[in-house]
Amino acid sequence: MTYLAKNYNRKKISFKYGKGSYLYAHNGKKYLDFCSGIAVTALGHAHPKLIKTINAQSKKVWHVSNAFQIPEGERLAKKLCQKTFADYVIFQNSGAEATEAAIKVARRYFYSIGKPNKTRILCVKNSFHGRTLATIFASGSKKMTEGFGYVGGFDHFIFGNHKSLKKKINKNTAAIMIEPIMGEGGIKVVPDWCLKALRKLCNEKKILLILDEVQSGISRSGDFFAFEKSKVKPDIVPIAKGIGGGFPIGAVLMNKKVAAGMTPGTHGSTFGGNPLAMAVGNTVMDIVSNRKFLNNVKKLSKYFLSNLNKLKEKYPKIIREIRGRGLLIGIELKIDQTKFIKNLMDNKLLTIRAAENVVRILPPLNVKKSEIDQAINIIDKVCSKLR
């Protein structure tokens, strides 16, 4: 019997420990983890530098209130700002909190310049921005919002439909919020020209651009942020997942203009930015923002995607399309997604679903080429069995 509520449909498997790209189950079986806690364990399991950091910081101080200065947080904020478009950072505990804070920052900015009615956020229909009340309505998914009443302030347009997007902008629109690579939505990459057009449109309409990099950010795309390739500069970017390497950290990054509205008392978090989390974040940041590390992610991605496309050609009745960028990869199937994922797991490869019948593949960013080969062989074997 379990005393946990049934809001998760959990697979009947649990893990005793992890090492690198592998998880070891209580039943003694060894699994190649290409789910990574949904893009969270960016450096795999039990990374020695993260263990060392947590051990060292745990002997100093775990938590203090944000009523005091936190040097570890100051250091991480500085690194994030120096690496990105941002001038300021607010730390949170999760991606949903970071996205919720991003919405608040956008609305508060217009309030602070005397335009309190500009509160509406325009998002892609059936996107994913978190599980708080506000973020489920931002996502525009009927399935996620069913039974939770109604939270207003969000409008939606169809992915790739620019006429739909322009029509939805009105006098009360504060910002457009999109994921540069839609994760839960099916590993759909927003083209660079589209991001440039969005930035131009936001400038013309004098509204803000929020790019949700919770899943696609922190080097997962091969660039520190997925939008960097397009050369655009957003106004606000929520992050989480990979920045903690498995430790709960979220943040909202913003430019100087919008940050001016966030005066003392406008937002807070009990645990956000605590010294233990910030120490871990600093270590992760030092590793994943390194140019050599990023180039290796791109190299591994090119190899992985090339081999997956060969499988697509080999099994045209199984695989419809290979999607993604960096190590944020999707396999769109022509057959049942659930059955395919189960067969991968039976062959000791862990993956996770996404919308549009897509199998989401999220290996650690420091995955080895030999581990990618192992995954390719397993996918090949499953395709052969199910064709």
C-alpha cells in the first residue's frame, strides 16, 4: 500500500543509487538513464564535484532568510548575468515558480510605468510552463486546467500561426511568452527567424518578450540558452532544471528595464536562493557554461541525431520524424508511444513521453559516446521487434 496520492502514474520500479548516466534499481538491474529526471540531472548521477560541493557547504550553512545577504547567491547571479543578456536575477526553487515569477515581473513592469491594465500574457496553445494555477492556464491545455476553476490573464495562439499571434495582441497585452524549444509539447524547435520576428513584433507593439528556458536552457541545446543562436535579446527568461544538477533551483533572469519594477516586497521566496542550493548552482554553472563543454554537447548531439535519422530511414513504418537540438531530442512515432517506451525500458533504456506521440530523450550533458551507441542499439532492437 502507498500513502502517496495517485496524481502520478508511477512505473513499478525504484532506484537504489545512480552513477553517471546509469541508475541501479532495487531489483539489481542497471538502466541507462536518458530521462535525466526530465532534463534535471544535467551532469548525471553522483557527480564527484557536486558531492564535494554539497558536503563542504552542508558543514557551513544550509539556509538563511533572504532578509540577509547570501554571498553564494550573489556569486551565482553574477555568473548568470555575465554569461547572458540579464542584468538581474531572482532565485526560486523550481521551473513553475520561475515562470510564475516571470509573469509577475512582466505585469509589475507595466504597473510601475503607469499602465496597470497591461496584464495579459500571450502564449502558445498546448505549451507547457509549469503546474501552478497561473502557469497551467498560461499553457492553454484543456487537459491540465480541467477541474481547477479559471485563472484569467492569458491568451493563446497556434504554434507557427503568425496571423493568429498578431490578431491576439491587444491594448492589454503585456508580453509574449514561448519556449524556444517546446519540451512537453513535442520537442518542437522555434526557428531562429521566428524568434527574430517575435523580438521585432514585441518592439513594435512595446510589449515584453519572455523566453521560457526551463527545459531548453543551461546548455541542453548546445548553447547556454537555446535562443542564443538567433541573436535575439529577451526581456525575461525563467530557468530551472539543469542549473541545480538535481538540486531544486529555479530563477528568473531579467534586463534592467523590467527589473526596476521589482521593488522590496513585490516578490519573495522562503527557500529560493538558500546557501546550499546556490553553492551547488555555482559548481554546475562553472562546468556547463565552459566553451569546451558546450562544444562537446554539440558534437555528441550531431552524432546522436545522425544515427537516429539512420534509424528513421531503416524503419519508415515506425519512426515519422527525429526532432530537437543539442541533447533535447524527440522521436515522433507512427506506432503506439506507450508500448515503445515500455519496450525501451524492458531493454534497460529510460526515456519519457512528450505530446504528439513523441518519445523524449534527455541524456546527461556529459554523456559518453559509448553510452549513446548503447542507446542507439537498444532503439534499433526495439524498432526491429515492433515493426
